[in-house]
Amino acid sequence: MSENTHNVIFFDIGGTLGSPRISPFPYRLEGLDVYPYVPDILRQLRERNSRIGIISNIGDDKPENVKKVLEKCQIYDLFDSDLIIYGAKNSSEIFQFTARQAGHSDTPNQCLFVGEDSHERSYAIQAGWRVVPHPCLVWEVLNGSHLRYIRITVPSDRSEQGWQQVIKSLPVVPLYVTGDKGNQVYAIATSQAAMRLDDLGFAVDRLGSEDDPLTTEVYLLRDDLQKSTGFLNPQGRSTEFFANDESSKMVLASSTEGLFVALPSDRSVEDYHFENAQHGHNLKLLPDISLLEPFGEGNNARTAGFLTSPTTEPSLIQAELDKFKAITPDKIRSHVERYAGIKPLNEQQRIIKSRHIHSPDMPLVTEALAQDLKSIGGDIFSVRMNQFVHEGRELYNVEAEIQGSQSQEIVLVTAHLDSTAASDRPYDAKNDPAPGADDDASGVAAVLGLAEVIKELNSLNPSKRTIRFVLFNAEEHGLVGSQAYAKTQAAIAAPIIGVYQMDMIGYNIEAPRSFEVHVGYAKCDDVQQRSLVLAQRLERLVSVLSPRLEHPQIYTQPDPAEGRSDHASFHQRGYAACITSEDFFVGPDPTSPEAEPNVNYHRKGDKFVDFDYAADIARVVGAAAWVTANA
């Protein structure tokens, strides 16, 4: 093929063009939720005579099937058909091959790869390509602009002045919104955009070096030991990880929340587990345009007014109460023992050691969960795998949906499916056991048990709203799976009215049988208030369905679980969400029972679950979700 002097832009599919929906057995692309900004970017590239291709790993799927899905999304014709390349992006080889296909074997720097994963971008760079981490920054990189991480702070007296739209008009892609009422934004931007923000009166901190976003991904690492020991007490553990010259360059900034670090593709967040780490000790910061949508505006208008405090609280009839009482300790036990490696997982009598994302058992786990939900739901459930890439690995969330009979609005019942034992040192994530019976096989068991009950209820009286059971992957690596999921739901304007997350609902040794519900979200009062409605609904059902439980300790502000479990991924995007857990944290009131955190949290000894206690919690969470779906 003759050499071509023009740029050729190649896009990954999953996480870059949109979010793939995979049907299991066999895995096959069923659909693609295209991000709303993508078609315009592709059309603009075509209008300027750019050649556009795809590099994507489709596994055992057929190219003809992928083509059908892209055609259905109305984006296939925007690509050059001879520049659609399928294969694993696990070395520079596929990029070298693709450059030859594009006529750039001698000029690979004329090729640009657009992909969300730094591992894949690193292989492209090894092949001599240019790279960009987000489609909205393609033009700037093509035109020679440099990207960098920045921290934007809005003056406190200007936080209500529509500043989000100003930032969105510039080549800036947000990573994380924090600060007082959400007035601080961590982002990827061009150096020119940072200067423009200076001119507009924003306080802009340049973090790290130019071009860091091409080869790294950002994490917030929370040093809980330092936070608990207090100011001027040198008990933190930052120097343990970032003392030498090379690693110190990874630190972008520190704040009261923790360290913001840019990890290169040859490092894993797995290696940065601080001593005395509490729940949600790290957070991966994903590029996401929807983080700058003020609630009730633009795409976020999707949730306005969907969930307000009802004038009269709906009640459950006796037949519904009887169904929820079928959530028994034995039912919870049967699921926990399979997914904690106590009993065989599947018909092949395979006993797993771990649900860690680095474990070879992980593919078996996600496949078994999909099979369980398919067996439970039959033709009533639509079971899908939601694919995302993290640290070069293709991972899956598992989802089952019951379609609403009267409304497109959605209620989620969720838990996280992965585990870790990183508090045990040394710890080999690939080979060591991580049973995670409490964290979070207890939540997984509750979701599976509730799927059975709600399927039966739905056959008697179809739910008004759609109900989804979702099991998120890679929670222990920074809420990665739930963020990928919530990012897609926000992008397609999914009308989710409530998320009921369960994370660690099985540890109770000492009386009383207390538990917690967390709804706190300091950055937006409206999101917190709508989340509180979910918690209060759950509270009202305790005496009816699980009278041996204490009434839940409901946390608003301050909330020690804010930003620390999968519910946070939905809060950040304007959705109402709550997390239910055992009595893990101190508070919320001086008169609250003493906290009883699991002594085997993130350890190989996490094998104990009080099945009666977990069943009691599952029952009230499921009933609250059912009421919300039918209110």
C-alpha cells in the first residue's frame, strides 16, 4: 500500500465511542450506547477529509455482527471500511499492523489512537503513534496542542453563575468534581484552555507535566490512617509509596481528601493499599463530560422531579410481604458459600479462591452470575454484560432487567461482585485467596435472592417501573465498574429514579442488630435530599419485614461513606442513591450504638456472615426498591 501523508484517526469502541452491551452464552455484542458527542465528532472529522478507522478487540464475536450493531447506531458509514481492525490491543503489534494498513508503515506518527485505557495507549506510543484519552480532545491533539491535568477552583461567591457551561465550551474534560458545593474540578485540558480559564478568573493549578494524560490515569488515594490521627501527626503513609524521585513525580496534588496521583500504565493501583484503609480507600477518576451537567439542566433534566417525598407512603399488601419473607438465611447462605469459595460455584464443581479482578477465577465468577440471573429470570429477565476496560483488562458488570409495565423510569438494586485481601501483607492478588464473604458476597447474595422474589412478584403484578439488578466489577480498584456504568447511563439520559446499593451486610457479632444507610452528598443538596427519600422508605419497612433489626442509622452530613462505594458513582451524575451496610462507621449520632466494623475487612479471613442478619437487611432493601418501582 502506498504511503499517505494525511492523518488517520483510529477509535476504540468500548468506553470511547460508547458502552457495549454484551449478551452472554456466547458473548456477543448486542448493542452500543453511543455517547452523544461522538457522532458530531466523527462527522466533523469526515467533513475535513480525515480518514477514520476502528481498532477494537471483539473476542469471539463476528465482524458481521459488530458491523450490524454499528449500522444500527448510525455510525458505521462514518468509518473507512478498510480501516476497521479487530484484535487484542495487548502489544504494539496490532498498531504496527494497522499503520501498514493505513499506508503509514514509515510514518506511524501520522496515526492517532483514541482510547480510554492507558495500557492500550502505551502500546500505540511504542508503535510510534500519537494518542489521545478522550474523543473531545482529538482536534486539539491533531493540531499540536499539549494536554495536561489541571485543578479548577470557582470563587465561592460565584458558584451559582453557570460556570459549568463556560468550562464545557473549552477543550476541557472533567475527571472529578469536589469542593464546597462542587466548586472544584479536576480535569484534562489543553495548555491553551488552562490559560483561557486564567483569563476568565478561575483559579487554575497546573498538575504534573504536559502530556501526562497521554500515558497515565488519575486516582484519588485516601490515607485513612493519616486522617484519623489528625493534623501535624506524622502517621500518614504517603512516603511509604512515593518517597523516591521517580514515584514522587506521580503525585499531582494533595488535599484533605487524599493524594491525587497519575499512575503510568506499568503501575497498578493494587500496589497502593494504605495501612488501616477504610471502605472506599481509592477512587479512579474517569474522564466524563456529564460531570459538568448541573442537575436539572441539559442531559441532567432526565431526573428532575422524578422522586420527591410522597404525600402518602405506599404500603405493601400481605401477598407482597409474604414473598419478601422468602428471603431466608438459608437462601443467603447458599449464594454466599458459592461465591466465597466455600462450596462449588458451578456444575463443573469448581471452587473459586478469589473474586479479585487479577484472579483467574474472575471470568468464572461473572459467567456464573450471568447464568444465575438467567436461570432465575427465564424469559422475564434481559441479562447483559456491560463491558469496560481497566488496567488493560476487559471486565464486565452483570445486569438483569425486568421491563416496566407503565414507565421507562428505572430502579436499580445493586452490589459489587469483586473482592480483595489487600490488607494482608504480602498479598499476591493473582494467586492468593480473597473470599470476600462479607465484602461483598453478602451483597451479591442479597441481589440474587431479591431477583428471585421480585421475579415472582412481577408475575403476579407487573412492576410499573423497570427494575435492574446490577453487580458491579472492580469496586475495590476505585469504583471502576459502577463509574463506567453510571457514566453511560448519564450519557444516554437514563431516567434512573433510585439506586439501592448493598455493600457488606453480613457482619454482626454483638448486640444490637444495628445497620447503616448512607445518603450524604455535600456537593448537591438536591441529590442528597432525593437520596434521603430512599433511605426513609427503607426505614419505614424495617418494623414490618425485619422487626429484629434496629432502625437504620441514616447518615446525611457529615457522611463517612460519601464517595466511598458504588452509590457515589450515581450521586456524581445527579442520581438519587443510597448504600446499606452493616454497622461499619461511628455515628451518626452521639447516642448511636458502637460501630462494629468487620475485623477481617480486606483480609483472607473474610469468611464469616451472619446469614439471619443479612437476610433481614436484604428483605427491607428489596421491599423499598419494589415500593419505589411501583409508587
